[in-house]
Amino acid sequence: MIQPTVGRIVYYRPTPGEMPVGPMGEPGGSKCAAIIAAVHDEHTVNLGVFGADGKVRSKINVHLVQPKDADRSENGYCEWMPYQIKKPTGSESGERKRGTKKI
């Protein structure tokens, strides 16, 4: 499980029709970039969500789906971006621990 912290970036998956249309008239996206603004617990966060129009909207008490969770909320949810999910290096970001890389 990835521990959510303020300032981390996640994808927000809105319910159909929740977010406005994009700049070219396409429907509000299947995912939006979002920043964690507050953490309630490992599965509940507050977000600043960027819509396709570039405006930031607040979303309160959003369900954060962890990598091994199967459940998805019908009211919109957020999830980690692929690069944030644990890599073979053993870290959440895929980066090696400081001082472990040979030069």
C-alpha cells in the first residue's frame, strides 16, 4: 500500500458528466490530474482536481483506490499514477534508495 501524503499527484476518475467538456469539445475526461490537499486515512483524501478546462475544483472525502484494491466508487474515486506504483527497485516511485547506486 502507498501512504497518501499532502502534495502527491493522483488521477481522479470522475463519474460520467461530472467534469466539464475539454477545450476541443470532447466529453469531460476519463481521468483528471489531482493533487492531494488533505489526508483523512489511507483510503480517503481531499483533492484539488484539474478539469480539462484547466480550472481547479475541490473534491472532499474522495475514495483513494490502492494498487491491490478491487473496489471502485460509483461517486468518483482517485488512484495512483502508474509510475507511482511499486517497482522492482522496492520503492514506491521506482527510484533506488539514496547511496545504493554505484558510480
